[in-house]
Amino acid sequence: MMDLTTHQEWLVRFYRSRQWYQYSPFIRLNFLTEEVGELSRAIRAIEIGRDHPGEADRTSADLTANLEEELGDVLDQVLILSHKFGVNPERLLAASEQKLRARFDESGI
């Protein structure tokens, strides 16, 4: 299994090779918004379904695979944004945990 920093490094190389990395953080934020919309659609399909005549019924496995794909796409956009601002993704995880522990006094969890 890959850690976030290793994946971020690979992702930056991949995006640069495709000439996708040069987009500004402001434009990249729009890509993130697009991916969050696709994630929303994937979750809706799982939670309440989609009653759309142009779409075939999907199996539970298909729905889960789509959810995982969209979660990965959102994560990739966050990793690219964090790289553009020089923020280490492992630090993001540590800072998030620290903030929640301090905010809710959950040091023992």
C-alpha cells in the first residue's frame, strides 16, 4: 500500500507529464468542485438511487467501485492543491487529528 506522500509525488509527476500541473490553484479548485459533484452523485446513487431512464441499473459492486473512484479523484485534487502550496499531506493528517483532539478534548482516543 502506498502512503500519501509517495502517491502525491507520483501524482505530481503524472500531472506534469500530461501538462495538467501548470493550472493555477484557483482553476484547480474548480476541478476539485467538479470531482466533489461526481462524488455527490455516486453517494446519491448508493443512498437513494437514481431513477433516470437513460441509465441502466447498477450492481452494488458497481456502485461501490464508482464511489471509490470518485473518492480517489477528490483526494488527488486535494493532493495537487497541497503540493502547489508546499503542504505535506502527512502534515495535513496530523494537523487534522491534533485540531479535533484539542477541540473535543479527545486525547485518550
